[in-house]
Amino acid sequence: MTETQRKEDGQTELPAEKNVSMEALLALFPSVTEQDIPTEVWESVREGVPIEAAYALYDKKRILREEINRKNAQRSAGAVSKHSDNGFFSPAEVRQMSPSEVRRHYAWIKESMKRWN
């Protein structure tokens, strides 16, 4: 987020005495652009945390969240949906549909009916 964008969003300007060191951040995270830096990091910088430390903490938390989500997805029984994973509807699923759902899924229902016997 650029300084202009921060001002437009109603965020306060970064303190000049803290001298936000984008060079130090880019040395550690070369692929990061100013637009990639989330508000959470800028808030830490305003509180006096060096930008490279604030971004490193943010990045570590992001990686941990992704890892936890990946592990949870592996353990999950799958998404709960109105139709089977194989793309076909069971007779029970069709019976529970509203008339508008039947109209919307009519072609799939006809294909599903071929597999019911």
C-alpha cells in the first residue's frame, strides 16, 4: 500500500523518525512489493517494530496458517454438498430438491437416473 493509498484509507502517515527501510525488507524478501504489505504489518511499524521484523512475523504466521489448513484438508472427510462427489445425484438427493433445483439440475438428474438401478 503506497503512502497515498494509506492516506486515502484514513490511515495515519508513518512516523518519519522511524525511517521505514524498504531496502532492508527487500534484501530479506526480494519478491515483496509495497502493495504486498498488509495493514497488519504497517500497524506494527507504526508501533515501532522494524518493517523487516514485522513482515517476517506476518510471513511466518501466514506459512503456519497455510500448513494448518493443508493438514486439516488432508484429515477432512470432504466438503458437505447437496450432491455426490462423483457428480451424480442419488434418488434421496433428488427427492430433497426444490422444484427450482430440479429444473436447474435436470440434465444431471437425467444422467444420474441411468445409474440408479
